[in-house]
Amino acid sequence: MDHLLQNFINFGCNTQEFLRGISSWAPEKRHDILKKILTGSKGGDGVTATEMEIAVIENKLETYFVDEET
């Protein structure tokens, strides 16, 4: 899903610490911000994510940083 990276950068989410922060948010808040980032609002480059891509990214955010701590 490298094609979605620019959306994160354009939004200002350009470090691992920002992603770690988002991963700790309540699920509904995390979903809302990912939807905003990945649907091209806030100066996106026109690339939008599918619902499946958003679901995969949400799942990865829920597990990646937890796995990193163990």
C-alpha cells in the first residue's frame, strides 16, 4: 500500500511516533482519522483508499505497536 504513503505525509503524519499515537486512540476515533487521511481530504494527491485498505491499516495499527513492545 505504498501508494497511500503520500496521503499520510500530506496530512502531516510523517513519523513512526505519529503512527504510534494514532494506534493508541479509541477505535472509532482512529477509524475517523484514517478515513480522513486516506480519502484524499486535506491536500491529498488524489489517491483514495478502498474500505478494505482502510480495514487492513486499522488492523495493522492495532497489532504492530503491541507486537513491537513484546
